[in-house]
Amino acid sequence: MTYGMIATWRMAYEGVIHQSEHLADGSSAGDVLEGVIKEVEEFANFISVGYGGLPNEDGTVQLDAAFMDGTTFETGAVAGLENIKNPISVARKLSKERFNSFLIAEGAKKFAVKNGFEQEDLLTEKSKEKWEEKKKKIELKEMTPYDGHDTIGMVVLDKANHMAAGTSSSGLFMKKNGRVGDSPLPGSGFYVDSDIGGAAATGLGEDLMKGMLSYETVRKMEEGLSPEDAAQRTLEEFEKKLERKYGKVGAMSLVCMNNKGEWGIATNVEFTFVIATKTQKPTIYISNRSEDGQLIIEKPTKEWMKDYQGNLNNRIE
Ligand code: ASP
């Protein structure tokens, strides 16, 4: 039986390494997905997810997350959740609820606390400093708000042929209080059907949610497209439509995997992602779109990896 996982951004790498052993040993797609995302949420230096996530314009960390089981279609999500380190686990817990499975803000926190999740301060000194710096720069008009975001989004296929998809994000840096991105929205930030495959998105939520890109990618795989073609056509078709109707196209990236463990991605910016399958050990790729519109996928250079590590370490005092 085959198995595999694909996740957005370099930040997933260590979690994917740790969980790929469990996946090979027969752990469920849901457990592996939650394991990877929890690891990313708990590492303070990843500043766009979970603990240490970048705050909104009021200086509060508000988190969005979702979990979907591709076999049962159990789906749970939270948005604007405060003071809970592992929104993915809250979302997964909510996926077991017949009703009220997508909760926001205070209601989501109440559910989490009632279910034993501890409340803690998620704002680290480093994110607070970044927030203060950014506030000043925005006031001086040296910088626009909202750049500074990345979601961990992933799809997992386990040995029993079950699939799961999920996301976790602190959304856009300096977002308005209460702003919700695409990440917790089924069909938009993520979607999975074990009979077909799954997809997850990252980028500008306000644009991604207009196209329901994760659902559309899965739908195209159902029509018989390879994951590669499904992701790329979904993004390209939508970009054209968005340009025509709306006149603006933000950053958008997609990852997907079908239930044979084949994967694909699409992006209109520089985008890193992580793969691990039965035949491929955990690998980081860096992708981009060439000037003539071709998708380029490469392994990052040693220099790139070194710079990345340097930036990451700089986030600790
Ligand atoms: N899609 C996320 C949001 O808009 C951010 C990201 O993935 O970069 O909240």
C-alpha cells in the first residue's frame, strides 16, 4: 500500500520528517496531519502559525485552522481563535461534532477550554517587536500592512488509503480584528475526498476564497487530471478569471495529492513545499513561475537553506 504527504512551505519540513516514520508504520492520515501541524504551531520561530504567530492590528494573535477527514467527510474548523496554541487539534475535535463544527472567536475558545485545551499567551516578545516595528513603518507610510503571512496546509494519504487535509494560520499580519482568511473555509483553504485526493492552499485569502481553489483542484482530479495538471489548470484558469473580473491577482499557491500518492503544485510566486512518500524521503522543493509562465520546481540550494536557517535563528534572542 502506498502512502505520502505534501505540505506548504519549508516550515513543514521537520514535522514531515518526524511524522513520515509514523506514516510508514501505519499511523492514520489524521494523526500524521495533526502531528505535523502541531509541531509547526508550537515552534515560536515560525511566525505565521500558532504560538508566536503574527498578531492583528490590535496586537492580538487570532488563529484560523481546519481539519477534514477524506473518508468520513468529518470536518471541523476554527476562526479568530485566541490563546490556544494548537488550533488544529481544536478543529479536529470539532470535526467529530454533528452540529456546530465550525466555531469562531469566543465560541471557539469556550469549546477548546471545555475540552481541556490550556489557555496561554501566544504573543512572543519577537512577534510583539515585529508588530511594533511594523506599526511605526505603516504610520510613516514606509510599508503597507498585510504582507507577512504563510499557512501550513497539507494533505496526507495513509497506508489504509484514507486521506486527511488541514490548515493552520495566523492569517495576514496586521489584519483587522475578526478578519478570517481562506484557511478554515472548506473547499477554499483545503478539501479532501479519499476516493479521489486532496488539496490545500496558501496565499492571499481574500483572493483564494473567490475561487474555491482546493475543491476545484480535487474536482479536476476526479475528472481524471493528474494532480500536476489539476493544480496548475485550477490556478491558471482562476487567475485569468480574477484578472478579468476583479482586475487584481494576489499571491496564490496550491498543493495536492491523489489517492495513489501522486502529487502536484501550482504557484504564482516563489513557493516552497515539502513532500514525503513511500518512495521519496522528506524533501524540500522551491518553486516559481518563469517569465514565460512555466512552473519551475527545484531543490533549494545550500545557500538558500543557510539563509533560511539564519533568518529563522535570528528570530530567537
Ligand atoms: N491564506 C492565508 C490567509 O489569507 C495566508 C497565507 O496562507 O499566506 O489568511
